Amino acid sequence: MEIYDNENEQVDAIKRFFAENGKALAVGVVLGIGALLGWRYWNSHQSESARTTSLVYDKAISAISAEKPATLEAVDKFVDENQNNYGALAALNLARQYVDTQALDKAAATLQKGVTATKDSQLQALLNLRLARVLVQQKQADAALKTLETIKGEGWTAMVADMRGEALLSKGDKQGAREAWSQGVNSGASPALREMMQMKINNLSS
């Protein structure tokens, strides 16, 4: 480290430093400020984009009606254009409308689009559970069972067991259904779900 005898020498040294390095420092400061402003703009843009998406979602869902095909088309378009949680939630709502009108093929396709629209594991689990139910209604038990295998997490164990029992029973596998429901009953299910599965087991015995 250089030692200076007086303040004048220190000032001269500082002047020399900036003369030699001033341009590089200026560029660094400009780049730093630019990065900071860019980051703030990006965050602001993301927040604004999320607000806009939320408003469009609310508008589309509030208008959805199976009796108005144009509203179904609008939500379907929203799902296609939003590969995020909003798109997945819209797919759930749209699929419900299709199920209510027995358009099961469209319901299944919409739920599959919803699964790919989100990276949220909980939303994916819910979508896949609904998809499995639709597949059972379509007499596609094996496809339903395969879909149920993708659902992970203890919170879904009982619901998956219940749906697995339904799929197996639709195949005529009463013993498999009994085992699935028995596992569900013993898996910490909610009282209502546990009681329902126990009733299904009892009905198999009658």
C-alpha cells in the first residue's frame, strides 16, 4: 500500500487513479444501474402480467356456461394461451362444464392440457384425479389406474385409493376394489371419505 505524506499527494493519487481507470469504472456503474433498472422493470412487468392474466381468468370463468358455446371456446383459448396455474384452473372449470353435458372426450382432453399447463404438483394431482374419474366414466379403467399412479403425496393417498377402487370395480375386480378401499380407510382419510369407502366395502359383501 502506498503511503502519502500529505493530503495533496492523496488527491493527486486519486486523480491519477480515475484518469487511468475512470472509463472502466463508468462502464461498470452504467452496467450496474442498467441491470438494476432492468431487474425492476422485469419484476414490474411480471406483476402487471399476472394481474392482467388474473383479470382475464376471472372474466372468462364468471361467464362460462355450457349453454353458451362461445364462453367454452373462450376458456379453451385461455387454457391454450396460459401455460401456468391460471391455465390449469381454467381447465378444471372447463372440464366440469364438459362433464355436466356428458362431453367426456372433451373433458379428458381439457384436463390433460391442464396437467401440462402447470408445474404445481398439487394442481397436477387434482387434475389427474379428475382425469382418472372421467376415464372410469369412459370405461377406460386401465388408463385411469395408470393416471392414478402419477399422483404422489400423503395428502392424496385416501382419494387415490377411493378412485382406484372405483376403477378396479369397473373392471369387475371386486377383490382389488375391496383392498384399495380398505387401504384408503386405514390411510388417515377424512371421516366422511372413510365412511364412504367403508360403505362401498360393505356393499361388496351384500
